[in-house]
Amino acid sequence: MKKGPESGTWPLAGVPGKLAESNPDNSRSGGASAKEKAVLSSPGEAENVQLKPSRETPRKKLCGYLNKLGIKGPIKTWKSRWFIYDENKCHLLYYRTAQDVNPLGSIDLSSASFDCKVENGEGVFEIRTPSRVFTLKAISKQAMMYWLQQLQVRRWEFCNAPSRFPVGSSQLVNEPLADRTSRYVVDSEAFMPPVKTPTEVVGLKAASLPAPQTSTALQNISLKHPWTEIQNTVYNICVSKQLRGNNGNIFNFSEFQENPESLDEEQEAEVEAGCAGDGRLESRMNWVRKAKWMNSGFLGLAEELSRERSSMDKVSVLQQQILTLTEEVKSQKELVKLLHKALEAAQQEKRVSSMYLTAAEDKDRLELVRHKVRQIADLTSRLEALEKEKKELEQMLALRDSHIQELKEHVQHLMEKNHAKQEVIMALTEQMARELSDPLQEANTITAETLYKQQEEIEHLKDDIDAYKTQNQFLNSEIHQVTRLWTSAAENEKALLMKCACLQARNCQMESKYLTVLRKLQETVPGLPSSDAELVRNLIQEALQELAFELTSALCLSSEYDEYGFMTVPDYEVEDWKLLAKIQALEIKSNNLRSQEVVEKPLRDRWNGVGELSPSAELKGLIRSGIPVEHRQRVWRWIVSRHCSRLPDHYQRLLRQSKSTEHPACRQIELDLPRTLTNNKYFSSPTSQLIPKLRRVLLAFSWHNPAIGYCQGLNRLAAVALLVLEDEESAFWCLVHIVENLMPADYYSDTLITSQVDQRVFKDFLAEKLPRLTAHFEQHQIDVSLITFNWFLVAFVDSLVSDILLRVWDAFLYEGTKVIFRYALAIFKYNEEEILRIHDNVEIYQYLRFFTRMIVDGRKLMNIAFNELNPFPMKLLRNRRTMHREELETELCELEQIKAAYVKERAEQGPQDLQDAVSEEEEEI
């Protein structure tokens, strides 16, 4: 019985159809097909072996024998495995031998990295996957480097295949694969030159040679995959019998030798079509394929080998094959014995079950059961006795081990004594030899020995240097490729994220338009027929119920609150405004998605590059654009510290004073605390975590500035400062900076005179910047100060959405109240066209109540405030304030005079009016 190139028991030249039948599993059949391709489609491999020419030149397959480190508990063994690369999945499949059809396992190379360490030994390298580390060993250092380089190239080609990424996702992926691969090879050669292919251990020639030997017959068998081992064994036996049964000569294909090339691809397809209807022709089709391969390639291989090898080489190869087959027969016998034992146990169990089933009466069955119970009890007692004997043996073994350890220690002690004595003897002998020999000859001998040792050490060091150089070159190449793969993956991920963001933004816009249409229909419900009105109500109800989930999941909202605790979707109490809230949330999300990569990311990168803060035009522009969340607290603290010098222990002293003495404004503060930022989760209830801090900040400020004490609106200013700065003392100084530095004097006094002045100044600016809107307001008798007064008093808190509000505050803290004028005018300009379309004063007031909440594009609003409204000089603002303050003070003086005259007149007329009233009553009596 022969096997190998001469015997023709070539594994994958066998029956492809039977491969699929014997293993229906997709993964295994895929492995088998990959292996079939490795042998049948490998032209130009190793030697000049030419198979049947095909229409396309197939790519050189990567396959060969490697040793794989198997770990079973504390036992580590090297097992020979046949490895083959699967290009479709970027997996490295491994089999026990090249003749097997089902793989024992696979290694995913798409996300793996490669490593080789000199300390592990020659030819040892590692493949590290996210789930496991595979340790492999090649036959030589050259073979190891070839495998590593080829695996790197295959991983690079698979990871950069155009099918893995969408078309146009990045410039790197759009480049042809051949160009990318060639460029990668050129780049890799800068780190490490390409290794010559070791044809004797890789490719078709390696598959035709016998598998490497192991120390024992069963050592190379995989105990983890018994079923796969059985399938491969049965398949190999069947193939061997079929080949031997063909007239005793595997090369005697009489049916096809006359014209081996007569069956081309079209005729083979016809034969396959005939085989589909007749199962008996299946084996014939398999022999057709086998004959084509054997006549075209395998005979050429045999002739080539016979020409190259001498007779002695052939004999040695045949002897090696005989040894291999002998070891395999031994392993198969062991496997048959195991199967026989399992079969006997099953037959015994079957006989007992048959006796139980054939028993005529229940009494007989009961007796069988009792007999079985007695057997179980007997086995249990025997097992206990064996366990007891095992424990005694273990104790004896422990005693013997301890005794052996003592003996070993004693022997070691004696050996040490003997070694010491030998050293003394050697020292005395050397001393005696030195005394008797010539001193010059002794010196020459010592010098020669030392030189020889040094030369040996130098040779070893050179070998180590070469090994470490090779390792360093490969690791540099691996780092270079992994870095490029990571860069490519990052670019494609970025492109996909941008595409996803655009699609999400488009989806948000479509849903926003849908909700807008529903809102328009909602306004016309009273004029619709009853059936249409009911349909509109149902659609609105569905939108209110279903789109709430889409806002949090489909739109990828991580929470219903933002980073500072503000609600992302306003909770309007009025039923008609709930659709408005959802429209607003969708538009905000769409705008954020569109500006994330284009605006927000570059702005964040610019802020990340800002080191120490110092006043400059560049910093002013950055603050106007908005401060990212991660930098806002630091910048606000810096702004406040520039204008307010903190007094040591001042805040703590104010808190102690507020505890010892009750301030007159304490009651009003307690009333305003529950009404502060009700749309923020940190202030939404009396038990919220920031309420006590806000109380202490307001009480401390009331004692710090007795002239103002407390004014309604300060609670909102302090609350925003607490949300951003977190520390209550920092929030206190921020409130001091706003009231005492940014706002003019008397802004929060009892008369609010400066606040009234700013309203008149604002009306002047509104008439200059937006004359059409001012005329529209005058035509319908609209007093905008009823809306804007609160904007100026609390700096837009509770008026704008949180994202835009905090951007306004960024610029407001840095530049002052001029920012409030700019944004107030920008808000009206943003909604100017909508307001001009309304021609009823009641509807205008209703629209002005919530129109600030409809502003979703913060960038557009910022551009209007700081670009379209220019020029806006601070000097003009000061002059207008001075002029209107004088006018207001004059009006207030006139009112005071009128009031005093009226009071004086009433005081003079008081007694006379009383007498008249008494006389009238007396007359009635």
C-alpha cells in the first residue's frame, strides 16, 4: 500500500460531490472547497509543474505544513498541521494532514496582528486575534519570514477590498486594489526585503510530500474534533480503495488516456447536467475530474520528480512513506479499538433493554429492574472502595514523594560537597601544574583558551544581533501596515458617519415637514367635515405617541436632557403646542447633525489648541462662535476672575451671616426657588440637588449687596452659573460680575430705572435696523417691551433653547450688555418675515410669546447678531442710554410733582369732603 505522489492517493483530486454530502455544514464545506482550490488551482508553484491551462491564471495559493502549539491544561505539545489561506474570508484554515477534507479550525486574519520573538526559538511566531493567540512554528527562519510577509500581504488586500466599504467612501478605497497592493509592497520593502519562496515547504510540492512525523502515533490526532477526525479518516480510506480498485494502477485511466483533453468546460457542464438526474453517474463525473487533473498535472509531477531524483532518493521517499502509513495504521487501529469498546457497551445496553421490553409480566420486569439496582449498588460500593483505595494510594504517594524529596535534597547536598571537593582538587592541581610548568607556556595556554571563548561569545552575539535585526525589521513592517490599516479604517468610518449624519438630518427634515403639515391641518380642523376632522385628530394622536420614541431612539438622542439638564424637547402644557415642540426638536437635531462635522468639529479642534487664555481678537471670535462643553467651565472661571478679585473667606463669612440673621428678602427667595428653571432636571422640584446651593448663593449675594438685596430674575442668573461652574462660590462671584460689572447701575434696583432705559434704547435700534418691522408693530399697536423686558433682565434665560442660550452667555460674559442688544435684534430679524405675515395684534402677541423657542439654527442667529447688524458701536449705546435716562428721570420728576400735588390737594379736600359726607348721611336719617 503506497501513498503520496507515486501511489496517487491525492486528497483533493477526489470527489467534490461527496465532500458536500459528507459534510453539510457551511463552514466546513467552505473549508474543504478552499482546500480543493489550493491544490487544484496552484499553477507555477514550487517546481515547473504545469496543470491544464485555464482561461484566467489563478493566483498562487498560500499553503504548507506548520507546527501548532496545542495547550491542554498544563500540557503543551507541538502538533503538525496543514495550513491553507482562504481568500474569500481572510481565514487561515488548518487540517491534520493535506489529505483531510474537513478543517479542524480556522484563524481570522482580518483583525489579527503578527509577532515574532527571538526568545521563543527559531521559526516560532504568533498570530494574535481579539479572542485568542495562536503560536505556530515553521521549519526554518526563512519559512517563518515568508509566512509572515505573505500573511501581511493577504491581510492588507482583504482589508482594502472595495467590497468591504461603500463606493466613494474614501479616496484610499476608490484606488484600484492592484495599485494599493503594489504600493504597499514597495513601502514594506523599505522596512524588510522580500523573502524568497521556500518551495520545499510551501505550495504544491509541500502537499505532495508526507506529513512531518511526531513522537507518537496518537500525538498528532486532535482530541477536540473527534467527529472531524472520523470523517477525514473514512474519506481517505474510501478514496484509497477506489484508486487501488481501478485495475490496480492509479495512473491507468483507460477511459480517458486516449484523449485526456477531450472534455472541455462545456462538455463537463453537460456531463454534470446528466449527473443531476442520475445518481449512478455521479461517481463517473468524479472520475472525469480526477482523470483530467491526473493526466494534466499529476503525471507531469511524477515525471519531473523521477527525472530529478536518483534511485536512492526514491527508495528513501518510499521508506519514509511506509513509516508514515505504518504509524497511521497504528493510529487507526487505536481508533477502531475505541469504537469497538463503545459498540460493545451500546450492544450490552441494547440487550438489557430488549430483555426488559420482551418480559411478559410486570413481575419479570420488576426483577430485571431490581437486578439492575443491585448492579448499580454493587458498582457504587466498588466505586467507593476504589475511591478509598485511591485516597490511600495518594497518601502513600505523598509520603513517598516527601521521602524522595528528602533523598534528593540529601543527594544534592552530597553533590555540592563533592563539587566543592573537586574544585579544591582542581585548584590544587592547577597550582601544582603552574609551579612545575614554564610560566611563559602557561601564559600562552591561558591566552589561547580565553581567545577561543571570546570568539565563541562573539559568534553567539552576532547571531543574536542578526536575529534581533530581523525581528526589528518585521515588527517595523507590522507596525507600518497596522497603522495604515487603522488609518484606512478610520477614514472609512468617518465617511460612513458623515453619510449616516446626512441621512439622519434628511430624515429629521422629512419628519419635521410632516409634523408641520399636521399642525397646519390642526389649525383648520374646525372648518373641516366631521370625517376629515376625525382623521386629522387620529394622525395628530399617532404623531404625539409614536414620534416620542423616534426622537429618543431613531434620532439617537441619548437622553431627554442635555449636558446641563435642560429638556431637549419642551414640555408645553397647551395641547396645540405639543406638535410644535416635536417640530422644534426635529429641526434642532437636523441642524446639529449637519453642522457636526462641518462646523462643530473644526471649532472644537481650535479650542483644543488654545493654551493659556489671554484677551485677544482671536479669543473674542472663538467665544462668539461658542465654547465647547468641555472648555466652557474653564473659560467662564477665567472671565470672572479677570473682573472680580476674590476676597479670602468672603463667601463663607456671608453664609455665616445669613445663618445668624434672617435677611428681609429671605421669604421672596424661598418663593422664587421652586419657580427657577422648571425645564431643568436639577431645579424641577424642591428636592432637586441644586436648590440648596442656589438658596445659599442668593442669600450670600443679598448680604453682599444690601442696596439691591434680592430682585426677581437674579435666581435665574445664579442658576445658570451653577449649572456651568458647579461650584457655588464660583457661581456667587459670577453673579457679582454680572450685576456689578456687566449691567449698568440700578438695573436691579427697586425702580428698575436702567432696565426701562434699555427698553427705550432697544426700540431706537429696532427702528433703525428693522424699519419695516417697527412700522408693522406701530400699525398694530404692539409694545415690544412687554416681551423684551424679561430678555434683558435675565439675559434670555427661559426664552432661548439651552444650546443657543449658553452661546449667548459665552459672549455676554466676555463683552457685556451689548451682546444682549445684538441678539435681541437678531431674534426679530430671524423671524421678521413670519411676523410681517400676521396682521392681528392678538395673534402677534401670541406668536411673540413662544417664537424664540422656534429658533433652532444657532449659527444663523450668531451670524445675524455679529455680522448683519454691523456697525454697532458701544459709544452709540452709551450715548443713547444717557439721553433716554435723562428723559426718563425728567418724566419721573414730573410724575412725582403731579403725584405730590394730587396728594396735597386730596389732603386739603379731605375734611370738607368728610363733613359733606356726614351731612348727607344725617339728611338721609
